[in-house]
Amino acid sequence: MDDKTLNEHLSRIAQAVARLERKTDFILDHLNLTYVDTPGSNIPPELREVYALLQQGKKLEAIKAYRILTKAGFEAARAAVDQIEMGQV
């Protein structure tokens, strides 16, 4: 995929995300609800240190902490920390 095609694809994705955000805002307003973002609320207690390090921008230290806690290898720890960072845990 060349740069122009990639940029067009990313632009379409950004537009779709913006539409979804507008729709979500409309629904919340219509239902008179307030969205409260609580990142990290679903993080298991044993991984809170990893999450805290990510919040401080210390990704490498977060990976190291994850490895110590779980005995995982580097690649597995990096993948797990990436998932935590993206809010998938």
C-alpha cells in the first residue's frame, strides 16, 4: 500500500470515528446521560503498577514490571502491555 492510499484509508477511518462519536454524543444527550471515562477501572489489582507506569509514559518500565509479575517473555509482555494501553484489558 503506497502512502497516498494509506493516507486515504486513514482519513476514511478518522471520518467514520468522528461520525460514531457524534452519534454517541447525540444518544447520550437524548437520554440525558453523562459519560464518565474511568480508564483503568477494569485493570486487575496485580497489574495496577503496570497501568500506573503506562499513565506516566513509562512503557518500557511497564513491560519490565509485567514481566516480573507474570514471568512472561519480552514479546508476550509487550503484547499484553499494548493491550492494557489500548484499554483491552
